[in-house]
Amino acid sequence: MSYDLPDHPVIQNMERTGYPDGKEPTFPICPVCGEECEEIFRDKDLNIVGCDICIKQSDAWEEPECFPGKEY
């Protein structure tokens, strides 16, 4: 007697794609650089200027551009 039953569809999907519903989830895409991102940054007019991938955060105390008129 053979018990060759097919797997449940959720198990088949998990084996095939790694996701229970068989569809890969969609992720947010940065409109500036086109990369998948977690956060976006907006200017004061609420325009998107970049994301956590294409914008680098730096310390204002270490940036000469933040001290106009001071000679280096």
C-alpha cells in the first residue's frame, strides 16, 4: 500500500518560492536611485530627496559647508 500523497499547497509554495502564498512580496523602491529601501527622506516641501541607500548621514560639526565664512 502506497501513501504517496501530494504535499499541502502551502508546503509546495514554500518549497518552490519560500513564501506561503507562492508570491514574492513587493518591497518599496526609492524613486531617486531605484534601490529597495526601508526609509525615504523628504525636504521641507515634502519632495522625496532620497532613501537610506542613496543618502549618507554625516555629523554637521565635521562638515565645512555648515560653517560658511570660516576658512580651513
